[in-house]
Amino acid sequence: MVSLDTLFEAARAIQAKAYAPYSRFKVGAAIATPDGRIFTGCNVENAAYPVGSCAEAGAVSAMIAAGGNRIAQIVVMGEGDVLCTPCGGCRQRIREFAAPDTPVHVAGPEGIRRSFTLDELLPFSFGPDNLTDR
């Protein structure tokens, strides 16, 4: 299993590469898979605001592109004094590939600020298991 320190450092490294010229709010995300691989993503803004992408979405895409399909844990790193938890859309993206008890760690430059389970962030969620009985 990937250590939380290693996952944090991966999120910190990718956060520095974020493209956020409009909000100046850089976010990095690092996903660990059950087989020990790490996938990262950063937010990428666009002058047409809705076209930008979140760090978590980039990390999920990188995981899928490499053949992964399960999230063991994730670190999301932002700046400022307020917790930078995944947005609603990214919570649902994480849910597609993670169990309700998957750890979601929220970090700032100084380290992990708080850890949640996915179920705490997205209770009573709709996911792939809702469609298996069809």
C-alpha cells in the first residue's frame, strides 16, 4: 500500500503544475490504486470557465488511461485556510471507482488537514452498484 506521505508529495508536486491563471487557485490530486500505483492530476482552467477541469478528474482520467479502475485512497491539495474538498461532480467521479469507505484526504501546503471517507462526503450515493440488478 502507498504511504500517505508518498501520496501527499505526489499531490504537492502536481499542484505546482496546475494551470489556474484566472482563479489563481491551484489544486492537485493524487490517487493510489490497490496495486500501489499513483496517478495525479491538476486543475486546468479555461477562459470559458465551464470548460476547465478539476484536479480529481485529471487523476481519474490518468488512472483509467493506464488501465486502473479502483481507487484505494486519494489526496486533494489546495491552498488557503478553508478545506479544499472535492466538488460535487468530482465526489461522484471518485464514487464511480471507489467504495464508500475509501479515504479522501484533504491537504494544504503544510500537510494533511483532515481525512474523510467517501461516504462522509457523498452519503447515500448513486453508483455502479445501483445498476447491477438491471
